[in-house]
Amino acid sequence: MIDLSGKVALVTGASRGVGSGIAKVLAACGADVVVNYHVSTDKAKEITEYIQASGKKAIAVQADVTRPEDVERMVQIVTDKFGQVDILVNNAGFNRLKPILDITVEDWDCSLNLNLRSHFLTSKAVLPGMLKHGWGRIIGVSSISGQRGGLSGDVDYSAAKAGILGFTRCLARHVADNGVTVNAVALGYIWTDSMEGVRKEKKERLINQILVLRLGTIDECGATVAFLASEEAAYITGETITMNGGVHID
């Protein structure tokens, strides 16, 4: 049902985890995909080759999305290769899971830069092309931590993820009449390779909090993003799609 043929999608932090799932699903829906990565060269190559093997176009582009010069260079590379960016998925992020008394000023700045500043920089960089062509999709990956607050005292991460929701609503107001929609996806507990080292008991405690009694998958994250990127979702903007299996019902 979802056809993204002819569209170019840039996914930040796409070399692993949720980002890799989003990149693969967008490619499966027909989009040409740009796999952004910072340091995981081998992982980015693996995802790119996986997409290319399916017959779709994909390139990997290294960039630190907290640095304006890196973002501008990345967008220029994509523009030279594909002509434009139609779909931007702001996925890059991380969480140290530190309580506030252990968070340093450097930790705070690093978290806000990657989890929130990057959304501003990448969105600003791709918007001129989207506005010129009269079509675009900007999708931010947020978290239930931005809705209810993190459970580990991780105020830096929660503040950044809440900021994404405000950024989404505000930007949506300013670009909707130009054919550009801006939405967010607030994720709950998703199974990624980073959870492989989590103790069985902790996984069971997490799952017992979730109404559907399982963790989400990166493919499900990709499917939700693909829908928001589609023509079928053209009437949805400024919204947050909550995807957490019922662990947090607002």
C-alpha cells in the first residue's frame, strides 16, 4: 500500500538499531535511502549493501549531525547524488541512563546536541529544497521519556526528547502550506542489538509493564515512519504517533 518510489530518504543514525530498521523499510517501500552514520563504518556499509542487494539505491554518508558543517556537507552530497531530500528521518540519538546527580555539564551538552540540536540542523538544511519542490516529510524519533519523563532520572535525555515534540509542532505550523509535513514518533521499549546484554530478569520486568506483553521491533518502527512519509499521511502534521505497546497511555 505504501509506495515511496521516486522519493529520497535521509535517515540519521541509520547504521544500527532503530535507524537501520527504518532505512530498510523505507527502501522496501521504494525509496532511495541515505544511511547516515558517525563512526560505525562497517555497520553502515552492511546496511547499505543490504538495501542495494534488494535492487534499491542506497549510499552511506558519514557526518556528525551535531556539527553544522558536517550536516551541510552531507546534504550537499545527497543533493549531488539524488537531486534532493524528500524525506528526513531524524533518528540519531543516545541515552546514558545517568541520574541527575551523576550528569555533568558536558554530559548534558552532549545529550542535548545529539538528541535535539541535530534535529534543528538537519531540518534547516533540507527545508529549502523541500519548500522549493512543494513536498517534503520531516519525521523525528522521540521517546516516551519525552512524554512522561525517564524512569532512570535521565533528565538530559528526557528534556531533549520532549524538545523534539515542541520542535515538531512549531515547525509543522510554519511549513504545512508548502506541502511539507512534520511529525514525530515517540517510541517505547524496542528490541535492538543494544539490548542483547540486558539480563533476562530485567527484560521480563520491562515486558510485564507492556500491555501487549512484548518489546517492539525495529521493523514496526520503520513501518510507522514509512506511513508518515507516504501520500496516505498527507493530512497528518504536527502530531506525535505514540508507539509503545501500551506501556504509557496518555
